[in-house]
Amino acid sequence: MKIAIVGGGPGGLFFARLVKRHNPDALVRIFEQNPADATFGFGVTLGGSSLGRIAEADGEVAQRLSEAMVFDTEQKIHLNGEEIVVEYAKPGGSIARLRLLAILRDSCRELGIDIAFDTRIESSAELDGYDLIVAADGINSTLRQEHGEGFGTQTRVLTNHFAWYGVGHAMAPNALVFRNTPGGRFVAHYYAYTPDMSTFVAECDDATWRAAGLDRMDDAARRRLIQQVFEVELGGAPLIENRSIWRQFPAVTNTRWHHRNMVLIGDALRSAHFSIGSGTRLAMEDALALFEATVGAVTIPDALDRFVALRKPNRDQFGEAAERSFEWYERIEHAMAQPILDFTYDFLTRTGRVDDARLDSYAPSFARRYRESRLDCAS
Ligand SMILES: Cc1cc2nc3c(=O)[nH]c(=O)nc-3n(C[C@H](O)[C@H](O)[C@H](O)COP(=O)(O)OP(=O)(O)OC[C@H]3O[C@@H](n4cnc5c(N)ncnc54)[C@H](O)[C@@H]3O)c2cc1C
């Protein structure tokens, strides 16, 4: 069996590792456009429960990831000068994206998997002769764009604007800060991913983008403005740039997950909005499901149909949750008009995956506090 994987992100690397470990005779080749020492990316979240699924499939990788992660059970929700600290029953974990990739790459190399760095695939025609082509090439997937009709791709560009920065110290607890300014509404989401580094995602709605003049600034001026807006949280520390370009998020879906002998996984399949912090986990779980579908399948088409059957229900659930989450952020002005307690409840339940019963086990002390406040209002 000859497998080409386009993209050496978490999805592509984990799939390569799982296949090669199970079938050492398979020829597995990864094509990655970036050099081996690329330095793009700060930290990503990888919740505790996702490690559980990874651990079941590959205990060694899960152990290495877990050792490199920072865990946190608290999250501060700040709204215009008021704040609530939410304690979660289960810890969330974060890891430096580069560390995660290094762990996965090393785990692939140990099995003799060939990773061709500095190799950008421009067309599936370059991969003739492979039995299976895995498009794990991320949100702007070249293969998906080349075969957009075959995959039934739909893209909706959201109206909010965001950029991803780093901060050179651990900002704890991790927090979401929602702030009205004379120029409009800004949101910061930050979390430590090592003892001395944090990720800092800044976001604003389109009205703010124009009213505050961000549309007429360059990225350096935008960074300075965000530093001013979140001066208190940053404690004067500068935001660190690393391809920190202001963008609008493309929400990508595909009607068909495979086309000919090509299959989409990870962000190439369905872009996971960063507000649900699950993109890395979903890419790795796609890889796991695709691997499980190939085991025992008689033909490639059979394996790809099994992949869809195995993975689609869960993926759709997450996709819908992500949609509800980004819709909530797209209407942030409305949400931010609420008092902090209602706002926090609205935030925690925005995806539709957390109802009152689940809130009790998910964030018990907040659920209690919110219920008591409702009773006080009623009496
Ligand atoms: C602001 C922001 C915050 C985020 N925060 C989080 C978070 O907190 N938690 C989380 O889990 N996720 C987060 N993510 C998302 C996360 O990074 C992705 O969802 C995840 O990495 C998807 O994995 P992937 O393997 O599908 O693709 P990617 O990680 O994007 O990897 C794709 C790889 O393919 C390569 N490639 C692309 N095209 C080609 C080509 N033509 N030829 C060869 N190689 C190619 C790329 O160089 C890249 O290495 C965030 C993303 C953004 C933008």
C-alpha cells in the first residue's frame, strides 16, 4: 500500500504514525511545504478528554504530549471591569504547537516514515501512483481547492477580524476579556502553554474594525492598539508577532469527504473555529478514525466509506457547535449588553452542547451560583 499525505500538521503526522505502526510494510510519505525548523505558531489547546482518545490509540504519543502540556481548571471571564472565575470539573490542556509537531515528527521518524520538508504539492497530478492520498493540508488545502467540485466545498468568510499573538510570560488563569472602548468592542483570549509563554488571540467585530480605524492601519499599528486596549492584562508586556496577520475566518465545509482516491481530514475537511479550541484535537481524531477505517477494509473506496460512517456523526456535532460559537461572536455586541452573570451563562452555553444539567457537572460552582441568582430574582 502506498500512501501520500499532504501536510505535516497534527492530522497528517498522527495518521502516518498510526498506519505505519500497524502496517510496517506500507509506504507512507508526508509532503510538507514548510522547512523542518519552521517556527510558526504559539500554543494550542488540547483538552484533557481528547488525550484520552489519543492515549487509547497510542499511549506513547499521548504520554509525550501530556508531559509537554500545561493544565488549567480555571478560566476568568471579564466583561467591562467585572469578572467571574469559572472552575471546570475537568482540566483543559495547552501545548506549544511547535513542541506538538516535534513530538509527532519524532514519533513518525522512529518508525522510518519519510517526511519531505520544503515540498509543496501544487496538484494531485504530482501524486500519481499512490493508492491513497490524504489531504491534511489545513484550512487553505490546495488539494481541496483543486477538486472543490468533487468535494462539494462551501466556504463562508466570517465578518469578525482576529489575529494570533504570543506573550512572553505565563498569563494565569487563562481568560476571556470582553471590553467596550470608545472605538468599539474587543475580545482577548489568552492562555499559558508553557511556564513562560502564552497565546493571545485578539478579535473584534467588523463595525469596530472600521470605527476604530483598524481597516486603515498596518499590522504593526493594530498590534499597538491591541496592546493599549489590553494594557492591564498584559501588564505592559509587548505582544509577540509571528505571522500575526489580521484575518477573517473561513468557515469551510465539504459535502463529500472523499473524491477519487483522495480524502480530507482536519481543517481541510471542516475548519474548526478557534473559539471552541478543538482544531488540533479534531484533526488528530479524524486521523484516528481514518486509520481505524482502513484497518480491515478490503479496498480503498470501502475504507473511505467506512471513515465517513465512523466519523461523521461526531464531526457534525462538533461542526454545529463551532458554528453556534462563531455566530455568538459575530453578534458580540448583543451578548455584551448583558450583566456579567447572564453573559457568562450565555457564553458557557453558547454552543448548545452544554445545557443546565451538563453545566452542573461541567462547571459546578458557576452552575450553583447562577441558579441561586435566578432564585433570588424570582423571589
Ligand atoms: C487564531 C487561531 C487559534 C487557534 N487555536 C487553537 C486552539 O486553541 N486549539 C486547537 O486545537 N486549535 C487551534 N487552532 C487551530 C489549529 O491550529 C488547527 O485546527 C489544527 O492545526 C488543524 O490541524 P491540521 O493537521 O488539519 O492542519 P494544519 O495544522 O493547518 O497543518 C497543515 C499542514 O499542511 C501544510 N501544507 C499546506 N498546504 C500544503 C501543500 N500544498 N503542500 C504541502 N504541505 C502543505 C502546512 O504547512 C501545514 O503544516 C487555532 C487556529 C487559529 C487560526
